[in-house]
Amino acid sequence: MNFLKTTACLRIFLALLCSVRGYCGEPQNGAHVRVGLFYNKEQYDQLMHGRDALTNYTSAIEENGGKRVALSPRLTLDQTAVALGSIDRLLIPGGADIDPKFYGERRHKKLEKPVDPRFDGYEIAGVRQAKARGIPILGICRGFQLLNVEAGGTLFQDLPTELGTNVTHRIYDKDGGPVRCTHKITISDGSILYGLFMTNRLEVNSYHHQGINSLGQGFKVIARTDDGLPEAIENSRSHVLGVQFHPEKDRRAIPLFNNVFSYFIGQTNAAKGDRLSAN
């Protein structure tokens, strides 16, 4: 089944769930906020054997009053529709490069493989269903980039060769894997991020070699690095927030970063017409 047919089927199935089974609302009193979290096939297989490759995200969800709901292409279409219909929030985690066919480009020689276009399409379809339901969405790193692509934006496929920045966005270990580095960002007054951190300048971690090029429809850039690269975006009308850095990695050592998750999970459901201020 192709991507467009999958999206259409999910939309129809979710409409039926909302009308018949009452899935489309805020949690009942005392219930956990159900947060959808995307797992690729390999990660989902590991999860079924007791190993959570996304444990930092799961911990951030659970320690802020949420209950993780795993979403994966390993699920059937019906299982995916039921899971999407049951969630109150959607979190798109970090991960591999997105196939550039989703933003109309050919693969750059520095695109990191393997890419997984089926997983990309699965996540994009899930984002569209969550936006249609009006539930809050948070994208982190790859998730931040995927939100932009879903909205019609494009990416730099490799920052060092395409942007030529003097800001360090990624460093590598001896085996060629990314390791933690940091840089500063400038945060816009009045943005969600400013409300969470109450500062215009913040040092954040960085692991990425790609970034936003053209901005997706409906988004506003609310933080940038010193080379001008977008570091956070929001669409307040659609209740969507995306950050390029990884707050889940630093929130225990630097509790300020946990504000991203407490805000995300603590929001009143947008579908009920009431959204908490970040301030």
C-alpha cells in the first residue's frame, strides 16, 4: 500500500474511532497522558524483547506524567490507526537521515545511510493524523527536521558541504560516530522556547549534520545558532514545537531542559480549544 493510500485509510479509520469509540479527547481524570513515540522496525523488535533503544525519551515521558504508546511500521494498518486514535500527544524522536525524495531532492553524496523511506512515510502520515486531530506534537532532532519536511520545507543534506558554517554542529569519535558537542542559540522573545527557558541565549547540545534550509508552511523560526541556522520552530496554531537539540539527553544533568517535556505533556488538549501558555 503506497503512502497516499495509507494516509487516506488512516484518516477514515481514525474518524470512525473518534465517532464510535470516543478516543478523541483528553485523558479521563487520573489517567496518564498517552504519548505516541515512533520506533523503526529494528527498534520495535528490540522493544518487544525488553530493550528500549529510545529509553531517554520513554523516561522523559513517564517522569512527566505520560504513558508511552509505541508506533511502528511493525504494526498493522489497523493497529496503527487504533494507536494513533488513542494518543493525546505525539513525539517524533531523533534518528537517521530523511530520504530527500520527500522534499524533492536527489540524495547528496554525504547523506548518511541507510535511509528508510517507508519509515519516513509512516512518520509523516502519523504527523498528519495528529495535526488533523489537533493534539500537541513535539519533534526532536530528526523529528524537528521531519516536521519541517512534512510541512513542505527542505533540508541541508550535509551542513559542512552545503552551508559551510563555522559553527560546530557535530563532532565524531574515533569510530566515526557522533558525540556530544555544544553551541549557543538565540531564542526569540515571546516564543514557546523563551517561556520555557526565560532567556534569549542558551547553550545546547548538538549531534546533527543536517538542518533546515527552506522553512515549512505555517512554521516560525524561534531560535537560531550564530550562523543563522534554525534551531527551533513552532506552529502555535497547530500546537507543534520542534527543537534541533536533544533535551532528553541533558534534562537530568541540567533540569531546565526538562521544561520541554513538562510543558509538552502538561498542555491542555488543543482539540478542546484551551492551550497552556509557556510563560
